[in-house]
Amino acid sequence: MNMPSWEGTKLGTMKRAGLWLVQEVGVGNTFTKGQLREAFPDVSQIDRRMRDLRDFDWQIDTKREDVTLDAHEQRFVRQGAPVWEPGKATRKAGVTVTATQRRSLLVADGHKCRSCGIGPGEQYVGTDVTSQLDIARRAVRLTDGRTEVQLVIECNRCRIGDRELIADLGDLVNRIAKLPAIERKILSAWVEQDSRGFSEIEDLWAGYRSLPTEARDQFRDALQ
């Protein structure tokens, strides 16, 4: 069907915002909050209406997701569902995360990114960039073969890199069944504590792996 104009006043604001991105900004390009508000001068919450597009698989990055952007810039990365078409702007059940859900997830995930373990406001190693925690939607392949989307806490950096990741729960559960009893007991303790320590040997191995060739030779000599 023909794409309507973003200036059509009979459309809802979110639909018009999506059309404006497609027709005026273009995928891959940046825009500013000022440009958005100038295009919709009579809409008091145009920023929020545009953010609603993310519930329909649109990707619009801010500085939180793309550190190359300025604070006032956003990037139109990917067009999702054509929400201006009939039936395309109906939200799926559970797509909106409430403030209560967010607090519960933060507590359940220990107020840390589940991918890299960084906490809120901590600096990434070797940079001046600080982390921000947010809710990510992760596809999980269940033990019965079905795939469903579940919520997880991730930092802004990991959330960008893991967008296409599918967590294979079924594979992990099958591998658990093959573990020797002693290893299963160790793994169970790690899961219970939601953390694991590293033995002295493991620390030494990690240190060895980071050494240059000449230093590795000297390390091997020390083992003789």
C-alpha cells in the first residue's frame, strides 16, 4: 500500500513520527531533538511518542547506545513495523515495562549488567565512559524448542552488541545433564551465589596467556 505523508493530521502522533523518520531523516542518519520538535511544534510529548516506536522493533539510538552521538542527537538505525498500516500499531501483550517491573528486574539481576557484570555509573576499563543500566529484551530458546522474548538487565554497551543474540536454554540444560556429579555440584554453588571465584591455577593461567612470547618461555621454564 502507498505510504502516507508524515504531515497527515488524521494519523496518530507515533505513526507520523515514524513516517517523519522514514521520509525526512532516512535510515542511518542522525537528527536532533530540536529538529524533531520543530517538525511537531504542537505536540507536547513528541519525544515520548517517538520512543514508543521501539515497541514495534524500530531502533533509534541515543548517546546511551551510541557514544559517538552528542547528547542532543539521535540516530535512526532501523525501521521496524510499518505502524501507519492497519493493524500494525497494536502492541503485543507485555511489551511495555512498568516501573515496578524495572525495579524488580534490577533487584533480581543484582543491579549489574548480566552480560559483563558492570554496575550503574561505573567506568568501562580504559575509557572515560560510564555505564548505564537498562532493560533489554533477549530471545530465549526454551527446552521445548519454542523461542520467547524475556527481559534482562544490561548496560548500554552490551545491549547494543547483543541485539541479535539468542540464548539457548535448551542446549545449556542438556549439557548440565552430561556433567559429572562433582562438576554439577560446583556449578550449583556458583549459581546459588550468582558468582564464581577463580583458583590460583586459573589466575596464573590467565596471566600466562597475556604474556608476550619471550615472557611465556620464561614462565614455562619456571614450571620445570
